[in-house]
Amino acid sequence: MNTGTHPRHIPYAALAAAFLITLVSAYTRIQATTTLIDEQFLDGTFANGTNPAEIDTSWYFWNASAGGSAYTLITDNTAPLSGSVMRNPNGSAANTVAYAAFPGGAVTLARVGDFIRLELDGRAAGLTDSALFLGLFNANGTPIIGNEFGSADSRVLDDGGYSVRKYTGASRAVALRQVIAGGGTTTLGSLSGPFAADTDGSPHWLALQITRTALNKLEIAFSHDGVVNIVEDFSPVTFTFDEIRLQASQIDYRFDNIVVTRGNILNSVLDEQFLDGSFGNGTAVGENDTAWYFWNSSAAGTAYTLTTDNTAPLAGFVMRNPVGSASNTIAYGSLPGGGVELAQPGDSIRIELDVRLAGTLNRAFIVGLYDDNGTAISTNEFGVSSSSVADDGGYMLVKYSGASGASLQRQSPGGGSPATLSGLAGPYAMETDNIPHHVALVLTRLAEDRLAVTLEHDGVAATVEDSAPVTFWFNEIKLQGSQADFRFDNIRVSFNRDLPLLAWAECGPFWGRAGLGVIRFDAEGAMHPQPGDIEINSAHGGRGMVEWRAVSAESDGWLDFLDDTRFPRVVESSLAGDHDWAGMVNYLHTYLKASDTIPATAILRVQSSPYAPALWLNGEPVRPGATITLQPGWNRLMARVRSPATSAGDSLSTGWLFRASLAGVTTTIESGLTDPGRKVLVTDDGQAFRYLSSLARTDGDTPVFTLGTAASMTVNLDYTLKVALGTAANYQEPAIRRTKSFSGYPWVYSTDPALAGSGSPSWTTVPSGSWQAYAPARVRLRVIDDAGTEIAAQTFAVTFGGPEEGVITAPLSLSFAGFPLGHYVVFSEILDSSDRVLARDYEHAFSVIPGPVDVAADQKHRLLGAEGHWLLSNATRAPQRWRWLERVGIIAQQKLVASWGVWKASHDGAGHVTVDASATLDATLVEAATAGVVVYGDALEGFYDSVADNLKLPGIGGSLPAYGTAAWNDTFYNYGHGLADRYRSRISVWGGSNEIDIAADLGPRGAELYVAAARQIIAGLKAADPSALYISSSLVAQSHARDLIDAGYLAVPDIVDVHTHPNKAPEPGDASLYPSLGEGRSMLLAAGYTGPLIYGEISSPRALNNGGALGHAGDLVKQLAWGVNWRDAPVAPVIGLSYLVPYGGPDYNSAGLGFDSLHGDPLPIVNAANIASHLLDGRNKLPALTGLPSGVSHIRVTNADPGRPETVVIWRSAGEIVLTLPVTGSLITLTDIYGREQNLVPVAGKVTLKVSPLPQYLRGSF
């Protein structure tokens, strides 16, 4: 549930709607959960058999067509299905419906909290998107007793009840209601899920629960694999159910383990039906009663009596005011178990009863919940001067039988007089009609100082708040039917608890929507954080450190991230500047334990604003409202909560709120903030331990492995662990964190070094002089594939050498066999000699990809490229980067340097330029040629200096001749000529400077100089090498580039370079890679430019993609598909997409742009880029497919394989559907972004596949 309500003003309904927890053992269920049906088809028939291992029933089948047929029994052992299961075999049974009556008769949801639940395991043996129905119905006295096919007078046509229609190939469902006696079926509400598709061939667990939540209200809850959606019916068609209705329409679907249960979700304190015929606390079966005593201020007063009244729902004995001497008598009853305390926000107590007036007098009746103030009434009291009830206090509803209004009153303990909290206009029904009415009083604790008081009368409810509650303790009922013949029956008191989670470890804010998923693929669910841990903050311009801190929610469970007393880091940033447009996320984490020995289930209820959070329990994604299982011992609950973002139309007034609670638990829940499996080491002089690991190929390269055409390979890796004390050079003190200055590799600290000197009783203190003796003894490594499956796990002993400069080092050589194409994450735990965890390291990753591309098979020029002025910033890594580009299949490198000096270019101030040989550049170009990478050089114009009214040349000193002189022109002409002459045949494409339009002092004058310099450089280049091409200096945005455009700059180069960093992936038909008229191709079109363009610096939107690193991978494919679509456009064709330092690592300080993790290890985008380079780049575009549903995008290109001559890249904008696609070939191959293939067998000229936001490749004929 999402709510934009501030936590100080949460409406009572938001809390009272949930039926919640009891932790008090004295309370009992109103009724135990009862199993009505447990159908496993163990007897191998549809008849009601006698197998003692199940509670089965008889099944009959209906079809409107006379040609219809029944379902069949088939063997299916796809666990948890087993043995015989019920199957729709399709064909003549395609539209058949299965019915089964409850063997024990009808069930009526007579009380608030009563529920009936249908659950089953089902499996679709096919990919067809069809409808699946689960229903609980009332047969209206005509249960089906035989199969009916084409019957005009069917016994099922007058049934009524509720069902859910789930679309097997989609993530949505619909709740339906059917009026009894042929009233027709209507939609009660849509259920958006998102639910998993059932067309994956796997079993799924489905449940339909119908709960009576008020006198005239039902809650219909549908659960699919634990994802729960709820709708309500305020005009129920029935409260009585006696029949199951199941249907799998036009699909081979199997049903098994069909269970129907009934029960009550409330925790009963009292259930008084007077079954024992007395006012004493009896032992009658079927109730939990109490002893009743009566008080009257008159000594002549008398007690109420018991009388028989069967005006339903009154039944048998009822409590009655016989009037006369009892006219003003009040009845009191103590709550069994000693009483109820509303000890925490969300606790509530409810009293409800049925009342009937026998007569027409307009008199008051009272229903109250009280605190007896330690003086419980234990005998009837009439005219007693010092009564035990005189000091009671609490709350009551007062209703006059002849009026439509009512009031809520409070009375302070200790003898205070009742005071009206609020008059309620209703309108409520009048009791003078002599029929029974259902009345309830509900008290709910909202916060330390607030209590919600609710009156319900025949389903009409009203709530007021008491800001100064007289008590939170209740142990007494007060009833009065004043001066009239009032009858009371079915008096029930129940207690409910919503357990808000208050203690959290918090970390953030992190820039963008993906949080830590930007640079730590699959990290969130695997984390075991505790206060004092440090994370690396991904930010637009770099990285910074952020510490996990302990925070406490408000007493009602709400956290307000804009509350500067709890979240000063968030408020300091104010969601301003570059954060504002994109949004941010904060993380919350807590440890939960229900038991050391047995699992416990709970409903995870979550409210947040403005977006639903991402949640993980023990590393597995869960959804708000899901029923979760707390395993024995400690469990990890993580939440990622997204902020408002102007890019989504939000504002700060939207709020940034979160609340989580557990419901449905019948035991105590412990919570904690410290990692229960970790041992924190600090030295006696207050230093933290720090740990750093690295993973590489055995040749030292980034761990990207090429598989070629083999099925799998052995992966050989070098793993190195370093340990030291104190802080690394990149550590930031808390006061300056989030300054985007973090660089280098990320150390893991035993605790925040800023806290190490503060001491903690849970830490282990060791002597600083012998700290090496406490170095790790072992490392436990786990390798996980992209599906979360553990592929390998091993614990290694480590031996350290050193220290060198205070650091000890332990190397390991690892070898893992049998790895197919894929992306793999390596999680490591650093252990002591007793296998206690000393640190949980940042994860590593490696990729297995097909490898280099065969450019000889290309039909068109390739688009994928790399951009990075920093290629040579680390000369030792340059060869690795060329090999990386070769392996991944990105065969163009735009720009090498950002300096005249690196080109060994110099001028004499009189127009003469010398370009000397550079051994570094020569070696680099040899490496590039060996790797098959085409190099685009950067022939820099320089940067405008408004004070000097001239261009400055980067990397060299000395002033240029004055602008406008021949020497000035000659300098740039000779520079271009010298570059082309020296690097002819090695570099034939040259580019200008970087993002010159964003210079603060550019102006018309600066634009004029850039145009003049570019003209001279181009002239010199082409004089020396007529085949040379010149790419403009890069332009960022129309608002900045206006002066250059007006100066005619777009007409000067052969190709115009634009830069952009999108916040989402494009659709193939979008005019620009970035959806803005002010940037990229749209900017050039608006300026009248028609020539070729290159995106010389882009990124795939990783930080801004909710899918994080995996969404980042899919977006690259979508961007390339967009480029292919516009590559051959007659106007402004796109000739290249150059990604900003895709081979970057921790030495390039931008966490949200490259293809790497924190350690420079590959993210899934490396796999995606390589597969795209093989299957999409360099291919001819073909006409688009027709007839695809809305929201499905694609690009169609040629394929090099004659047997599969076409490739269709296909995805969906949001959600997942099952798509049936016409094909003309017999061989269709489906390939995912990792390159893994499966063959699809066409049926009647069509193939069926799931389509999601993650692109896939279909190869064949279409």
C-alpha cells in the first residue's frame, strides 16, 4: 500500500484495516482453523473416497456446450504436485468448469474476523496466455450432483459468490462477484500484482481468502506465490459458502493439493453466548464466557435476567433488562485472562454484540470498555455507598433507540464523570424497529498520546481521536439498556496487534533509483549490514562514503526521511541540484527472530510514499503484503525506499515516508541491528581493521573470459586479500562524506574508523602491537549465477606475507570448472580460525562471453564504440583496455588523450607546429591494431579564455599568436597537418575538444574562435590525408550550444558529436536517444542540421534504472537498437554510439556510467554488449513486424546464419506478457542477453515466448 499521508496524521483506517498480531498467550482463537477439504486425488478418482490421508470431495463438471467434456486425472510429479492431479485436457473440455461441494456442508462467515480460504498448487503445461479462475460460491440450495454439458436448466446457473480471474501469461488478475440466483457477474476490482506469469511450466501456489471485516463488508484477498492483492465488497452477495469453482480456460492446466480452511483472524478475549444458561463463568463448549455482575445506585435495584430470544442472530438465552426495578441497572463483566493493554501503536481492542429492543421506547443503551482501576466488581451491588465500580474509567458508545445519532464518551479512572468526545450524526438505524442490530466499539492506539475510538452500527462507522487518553488498559465490559427491554447476545471481545518495526540500520541517500544496485550487482539482498559499516555512495559526479547508522522510527512505526533530526544527510542534500531531477534512495535493514528452532509466518505490511519500496528477506525479493516465513534464528529484512523525483513529476510536498509492520504472528519477535554472525575487531588504541580483496584473470586482466563455441569452460582466477589497520588514503571523515571525492579500490572496515576509538562491549579488542596474529585464517567464497543459483562454494585457508607499508597480503589461485555463458557474482566472507565472520566483503564478479566479433561478416558499419580521454592515464592498463574492447566486441575507440602534450605537439608562437614521435602512442596504436579496434583521435582545438581572448592549448605552455593573424591560422592548420601526416593509415578519423559548449565564458566571441580553429585543423588534416574525417568538438545541450550553432559551427565538421547521459532507454522510433528537444539528435534537427552525427559520449542509464545493473544491460541493447533504426536515416543519420570508459575501474571516479563494479569487475552490461555486438551491430535493418500488441518494441535485422536469416530484438516497456508470434521458418532460436540459447518449436506456424523489459533475440524467419 502506498500513502502520501504524513505519519503524524495517518488516518485510523490505514491501521485498523489490517488484522494483526497477538503476542499474549492468554488470548485464544475464537475458533481453531478447520480444514474442510484437503483434496490430493490420492484415490485416483473424482469421487469422494475414503483415503484417511486426505479430506476429499466429489467433483462434477459443467460446460455450456453439449459437446463439452470433463476434466481428467493425469500423473504429474512436478513438485509439489504429485501423483494424480486434475487436468483440463483442453479440446472439448477447453471451457469446462469444475465444481465441488463442501463435504461437511455450508460455512457462514457469521462474525467479524471469520474467513474461508481456498488454496492449491497449479501448473500450466504450455505457454498460452489464458484465464484461470478460483472461486468460492454459494450453490443456493442446488448443488451440482452430476456432470452437466449443454443443460438448459443447470443447477449452477443460480450460484453466487466470489472468484479471481488470473491471466496465466500476465502479471495481473481481476476479482469478480456473482449475485445469487442468476444476478450476473461483475468486476469487483482489478488486482495489479505484479504476479508471476504461470506460463513458465513451473508450479505456482494460489490462494483465495474471503474474510468478514465488518457487519456488511468482505475482504477478498488473492495470493499468488506470496504476492497478495486485496479488494473489498461493501455490499456482499453472500456470507455463506458451500462450493468450490475452478476453471482453467482453454489451457492445459493441472490442479493439486486443493485445500479449503475456515477460521477467524482475530484473537478472542471473550465470546459470551450464554450457552450455559447462567451469568456465571461456565464451561459450555463453543464459548469463552465470563461472570456478570450488576450495579444500581438504588438499593431497590435488581439484576438483569436471562430470557430466550431466537430473533436471529440472537439465539437461545440472551441477557435482558426486564425494566421495573432493573430499569437503571448496569451490567459488568471482567475480561478473562486479566485484561488487555494497548501497549504499542497499532494495538486495538474490539467489543461487538447483537442488540434488540422489544418495544418502541426511545431510550439509551451503552456499550463500554473500561479499566476497573484495581477494584473489579465481584458481586451484585445495589445502593452500595462505596461501590467498586465508582472509580472505573474507559470509553463507551451511547445510542438512543429512537434516534439516528449517537455519541462516544470517555470517563477518567478514579471517579471522573463521563465526558462526550464527539456527537455522531450517523445516520444510524433506530432500534425501535424491534429487529436485532450489530454494534461495535473499537479502541486503537495510534501513538504515545493518541487513541482512536470507533463506533460501528450495522456497518456504519465513525472514528474520533482522543489526544489525551484516560487509559490504555482494559479489563472490563460495561453494558446498559436503560429503562427499556433491551436484549444482548453474542458479546465478543477481541484483541489485535500490528507489530511496527521500529529499530533500523539506515544508509543513504544514494543518487538515482537503483541505489547500491548501480555498482554492486545483486548486492542488496546479500548484505548483512550493521551500524558502523561503510558503503560507497554512487553519485552523478563520483563516489563518496556513507555510513550505516542506527535510527528509530516514530512510535507508530513511521519514518520520515525529510525529518532532519533522524536523517540530516538527506535534508542537507535537500534533494537539490543533480539529485532532484533523478531522485534518490535510502536503505533500511533490520534483523528479526521469531524462534531458534521452528519457522514462523507473518504478513509483511508496508506503507510508503511516494513509491512502493523494494524489499528483500534473507536475500530473496518479497513484496509488500506478502506472507513471509521467518526461518529459525536471525533473519535479514532489507528495504530500499525511493525519494520523490522531479523527473517523475514529484515534489518535496509528496513526502518521503516508510512504515513496515508484521501481522499474523503468534509469538514474540526479536529485532536487532548488529550482524549476529560477525566478530568485530578493533585494536586497543582505537584502530579498525580493514580488508581489501581483488579478483583477476591469471594474466592480470579484468575477469572477462571468452568461451567461443564451447559449451562451458574452466575459469582460472587470482584472488588476493589484503589486511591493514587504520584508514586507507581514500577514507573520508564523516563531516566531509558524500563530497564525491572517493577514488580507488574500496576497503571494507571492521567498523567505521571514526567510531573505532569509542569502544563497544560487543567488539573484540586486540593488542595493536600484535594485530597480525588476528589476521583472517580462511576465506569462504560462493559463486552465484544470474538466477541466484549457487554454482560453487569453497573455503580456502589463507597465508599472509609482509607487511609492506603496513599491509599484509594473501594470494589465492582459484579454478572453477563447467561455466557456460553468463555473469557470475562471487561473495566472500573473511573468517577467523573458528570460522567467525570478520568481514563480509564487497562482492566480485566475472563474465563468460562468446568473445571477439567477426567484422568480415558485417553488412553495415558498426555503431558500438568506447570513449575516454583517460585511456592513457594509466599506461600499464592501456594494453588491458585494448584487449577488453576486443573481447567484448566494441571495435571503435573515440579519443585517446586530452592534451597536445601527449601528442608531442608543440608550436613556436609564429605558426610553426611540430608533432614528434611518441613511443607511448605508437605502442598504443599497435595494441589497438592487434586488437582490431579502430581509433578516433582527438585533434583538440583548445579551450576559450575570455580574458586573453584566445584559445588555450591543453598540455603545453606558451601563448598562441593573436586571433585573426596568419600565424594563428597557420598554427591550427599545421597542427592538423602534422597529426594526419604522422598518423596516416593508423588514424583516419579525428575529433575536437570535449564539451566546449558548457564553458562558462564561451559567448559569441568564443564560438567564433572555435569555428575558425576547426576550419584550419580540418584543412590541415585533409591536405595531409584526403580520406581523413573530422568529428566536431562535443556539444552537450542546445541551451549551451546556441552560440556555436549561431556561429555556423555545425557546417564545419564532417560529423557532429553530441554527448548525453539519458535517464531512460529510448524506443526505436524516438527522434533522439535522450527524450528531450534540448539534447542530442533532437537538438541538431531543431537547428536544421541534416548531416551524420555520432553520440561521442553516452552512458546506459544505470543509476536511473530501477533495475540497476541488470536494467543497465538491457538499456544498452535498446540504445543500440535505436541507433540501428536511425543509422541509415536520410536526415541526421546516427553513425556511432561511444560509451564513456566502459573499461573503467576504480581509477575512473564515476560510479554510475561505466561497465564495471566497485573493483573494476564486469557487470552484466559486458555480457549484453558482447551479444549485441554479435547479433545486432553491423547488420542491415529489415522492415518492422506488424500486429504486435501495444507496449511491445522491437528491431528487425539480418542475421549471418543462412538457416536463420533474420534477427528480431524484442522487449516490452513494462511488465511481462506471453506473446504468440507468426514465423515462416522451422528453426527459431531464442537468445537472452547473456547469449544462452533455446530452440522454439513452431506450432501451426507460430512460436510462443515471454516478453519482458529485458531484451531478447529471436533468430529465424518471420
